[in-house]
Amino acid sequence: MPDNGPVTSVPAPRLYLGIDTGGTFTDFVLLREGKLISHKVPSTPDAPDRAIWQGIEDMGLVEAASRGHLTIIHGTTVATNAVLEDKGVRTAYITNEGLADLLLIGRQTRRRLYDLTPAPPHRPFAEHPTIEVNCRLSANGQWLTRLSDDDLQRLKQRLAQLDIESVAINLVFSYLDSSEEERIESALSDQYFVSRSSFVLPATGEYERGIATWINAWIGPSIASYMQSIVNAVEPSTIAIMQSSGLTISATQAAARAVNLLLSGPAGGIAAATMLSRQTGHERMLTFDMGGTSTDVSLLNGTPALIARGQISDLPIHVPMTDIHTIGAGGGSVAIVDSGGLLRVGPRSAGAEPGPACYGRGGLEATVTDAHAFLGRLPADRFFGGRLPLDMTANRKAIEHLAEHLAIPAPEVAQGVLDIANEHMVAALKVISIERGFDPQDFVLTSFGGAGGLHVCELAEALAISQIIVPRDAGVLSAVGMLATAPGREMIRTRESLLRDVTDAEINTWFRELENAATSELQRETDDALLFRRGLDLRYAGQTHTLEVPYHGNLDVSAEHFQILHEQRFGHRLERTVELCHLRVNARARQSPIDASQPSSQLGSKTSGEADRTSIYTSVFLDGERHRIPVFSGEETAQFDGQIGPILIADRHTTVLVRPGWSLNCDDFGNLHLRT
């Protein structure tokens, strides 16, 4: 027999799977050979990893995972839910002598200035132990008192008497010198989950730094357990976690930065919207992500906005995060009649179980989704790609029960539910635009999430926005966004000084130190070259709050940028000296999975065909009247070109209602463009 030479095996292509765990559904998007394949399964809030494994099985990826050919990028709500539901572990807070009440005292600010009987703020740390230690660092970085070996031993003995799993260390001015925090960490890390402020948030503000460190320690063990369960399930394949900043971190490192995961899921949608912005040429977008449990809105003005001052469950979260405003209004938001006889919608959600009444899973309460179904806006036999036919009998009972309480006809009640939900979402969009100094009319409204397409036209009309984009794969876009991001870190260092007293040479030296620290962390997660974006937190001398501006090598330019931004945000500029507070570095790998696969323009394309062009009509209530309108499949996108509303587009993962007066076209990437 002839010798044909050695047989070489072709390595299996690496597969990338984006997973977004929501309150109602868990979304999956698989990148295979340049094509995106999507899937949804109901979430399992009691054990989120169960839904993840179900999706992996449904998509036929078990073998690929077991062979190490699968890379997962996951956006999770585990950290957020742990904080909202007070499900952290018992945590000891370690601070300096005399500062035991620091977290309880807080900033003494009032959310409603003229409320004479304010409700006490939510303080989950109040029932957890605090321990003071005998050391002190001065504001200029000089040690006044250091811990002795005996002090450390007594600390260990004290902790042994407490029923704790985790320790948070927050010493004053530790961002100037972290050595004593590191000594405590070294002494305790073999027995407890330990978080130290000089790692979690090395910045000024001992209260905010303490809150971030305490939350990190409080939820860290739960995150570590969850991460270990999903790592074990997919080994030897790898898994990365989306951070609130829109950058990923390896699952094995995620618990150490648990507080950075609080906007893990919504950040994926912003990453995808940024890719969409490049794809369509629209730099200015208002994004509207409506899922089953909540609605997230954000603003893109060329790039996503990052903020350093967020809030969750009445607690300040001063870690870098995408500027997202979230409200409790989703498809599963429950409609009730309150004690005063008024109709209210949300924030309570029917969730994944039992879900809206029309899902036929035992739900009895009317939700936003039920209102749409009752008004004919959700074709009963096409919902969820036909895999979840709607139970219209249960739907009618839920809406009619609400109507009986209000003594109003059922169609008016259903429309009222939608009107109230729309008002909540319009208010949220105004927060992210008008209250930031932007006119919504200057932006394109970009809608995604499973429920977004049913509301987007009404929201645009309320804000006088004339153009809408509904992306391809809008129902799972946050999962697509997991594939559009890359490993990275947001690093911060405090350097308080008048800007005129600092030179560009000094600034560059400090930035290089931060970039080296980021490189050290990321070298365990990526071999890709890193991109660095530098920023300065500036303020007028005497102010408390800062604004971040980019630094491109010239402090004078950064100072002028600050003046312009301050005037845009607050309507004025001051004749005061500008002060430097923090340096920030955004470090990220050059390529995301989508970038590494092929240009994003090839990931989706307009498809053509005659399927279902005019064959299906449905009866829908619009503006108080019944209309007979066409229903198109979401699979054949070329059929939409030139259509004028009203139209229903029933995709596998979302439904889009095009209202009267809106024209519809589809671009070459499969994205829908609506104009009025």
C-alpha cells in the first residue's frame, strides 16, 4: 500500500457561548464558525446553574464542554440577588480603634430632604460583628501605630469566638499604604473568606470603601460556591464572568471581586449595543432593555458611560460600573389594586415560576405580559417560537378579575396596565438622558430584551424620538453582548492634589504603575495584547463629587474637558481651581470572541423569502379600537422592507409591535429600523 504520510487530525473549532441569567428566562447565544445560534430556557432562581446546564444540554454542547472546546462568558444575577435578598454570610468587619460605628453612621444624608419621618435606611451589616484594632496611619501616609504580633494573635482569638465565615478589613488611609491590611489578610485567609479595602476599592472615602469591602466579603462565599459549581460542571472548558464595568473576569477570580458583579447581566446588553452602534453608524443611542423582571436603560454617546457611584438596596456602591438605570418594570411585573383603589404595576414580578397567568403554569395574577396577550399583541400560537402556547383562558380570568375590582371594562384595564408600565419606563429614560443634560430627540431609541419590542414605539412617541432600532437577536441581545466583550479590569488610585501642582511626567508614572498592576492580574486570563484607557477624576477645589475625564497626555486639555463636562451636566462652570482626586485605568484585551472570529458585520445578515408574507392576520386593540393587522415571522427579514404599521413581528424570542405611522426597514445585518 502506498505511504500517504502521517495522518494529522484537525482540531475541533473553539465554541463560544454567551449566557445571560435573568429573573424569568436564561438566554444562550452560541458563536459557531461565525454564526450566532440562540436559545432560551426558563430560569431556576433557586439554583441558577441548573438552567445553565439545561441550556447546554438542549444545544448539544455537553460533549464539546467535556472535551474542553467550549468557552463560556456568563452574566449572572447571583451577586445582585444576594444583596437584594440579604443572603450573604455572617461577616466580621475589622477597622481602626474608634471607628466601629463608621458604617452605621454613614454620610448622614437624607434621600428626601423635606420628609420629616424618613424610613430608616437598609443596613444589612447592623447585626454583624465589628472589631477594632490598634493601628493608625496618618493622612500623609506616616504610621502612628502599627499592629504587633500579639495584636494579631488576639484578633485571631476574638474571631474564633464568633460564628463567622467572612472578614472585611477597612483601615483608614489604607489606599496610601496597604501593608497592615495585608498582614491581617495573611493571618486570617487560611480560615475565612477575606476582603481588604486596599484591594477592593483603594480610594478615598472610608465609608464608601468600607461598604464595598463589606459587601464583597458578605456575598463573596456565595459567589465562590456558585462559581465553583459551574466551573466543575463544564471542566475542562473555561468560563468567564461579566463584570459591572462591561469587562470579563475569570470565574476563579470572580469571588475576590464579587462587588464588581452587581450589574453583571445588564452590562452585556450595553456591550452588544456598543457593537450595534459601530455596525449601524449611530453613535448616539438610548438603550431600552426590557426583560421579564426589570427594565434597564442606558445612554451611549459614542462609548458607554461608566460611573463610579452606583447604588443598590439603599447602599452606595462606589466601584466602576456601566451607567445603567434599572426599574422594577418587566413583562412579569404584577398589576394590583392597592388599598386606595388605584391600579399599580410592579415592582413585584411573577418571575419564572409561576410566571404570568398566560404561561399556564399556575399564575393567577395579571402581569404586563398578560395585558399584551389580552389585547392580542402576543399571538397565542407563536409565543416563544411556538414552544410555549399561551393559556388564554387563564389570561382572561386574570385580567377580568382585576377589572372586577376596578369596575372598569377588561380591555381598558389591560390598556391601563400598559400605560402605567410605559410611564415608569419613560421616567427611567428621562433620568438617563434629560437629567444627564441630553435631549432624547437627539438619540436613536434601541430596544432589546424579550418584552421591549411591544413598548418601544409608544416610548419613542412619548419622548418625541423619530428613529428606533430593534437589533437582530433582540430577545437575547445581552447574551450576544457576552461575546462582544473581553477580559479586563478597572483600576483606581487616589492622588489628591491641586491639578496645577502635578506634572504630566508624574501623572504618566502613576498611570504606568496602574497599568502594570492590571497587566499582572490579566496575564492569568488572556494572552492577547492589552489596550489601556486613562482617566482622571477631577473636581473644583472644595467639592465632594468628581467627574471623570479622559487623559491623553496633557493636563490642561483634561482640565478644559472637565469644565465643559461640568457645564453640560450642571448648567454652569466655576472660577475655581481644579483638583485631582483619582486616576483610573481601563485595561482590556484587544479582541472579544466576536472580533476574534470575524468582523461583526458578517455575524448577521438580511435573509429573504416569501414565507408568511401576507397569509396571517390577527385582531389587536390599539388606541382603544380593534384592528386587523398582519403578523410576520421574524425569520425572513427582507419581507419587512417598506412596510407601514400597524404590524406584529413574532420572532422566536421577542415580539415587536410597529404602531400606525411607523415605517419599517431591515438593514443588511438583520436589524430593524423604524422611522416616523
